[in-house]
Amino acid sequence: MKKRRRTKLVYEGQYVAEVDVELIDMNKGWSPYLSLDDAYKLDDIRNALRQGDVKSAARLARIFTLTPIAV
């Protein structure tokens, strides 16, 4: 089993969260995959952003706003 750090992006509405997670590589199955804690962390961030709670999401990730350049 090998673990490696990666950055995942979570898009929700006008926000993007940059989240550091750990991917687990195994030589069998559906590898690589997230740990259960990291999967819950991504869900928590997505739910917080969906509810407009940027402060809670910012405790777990780096938050950015998306600004349209052209319509």
C-alpha cells in the first residue's frame, strides 16, 4: 500500500475549494482511492459551500470565488 498527497478541487456554485487529500494506491481493486475521513471532509466542504457557509468551509480548505470573464 502506497499513500500520496494530492489536491482536489470541489466546485459548488460560485466557489471552488482547494483541498489536500491523501490517495491510497493498492495493487488491486479500484485503486487509487480516498480514505473515509478525506471523503467525509470533501462532503462537509461541499455541503458548507452549498449552504453559503464559507467560514466553515475555509477551516478545512482554501476557498476561491469564480468570476465570469465573458458571457
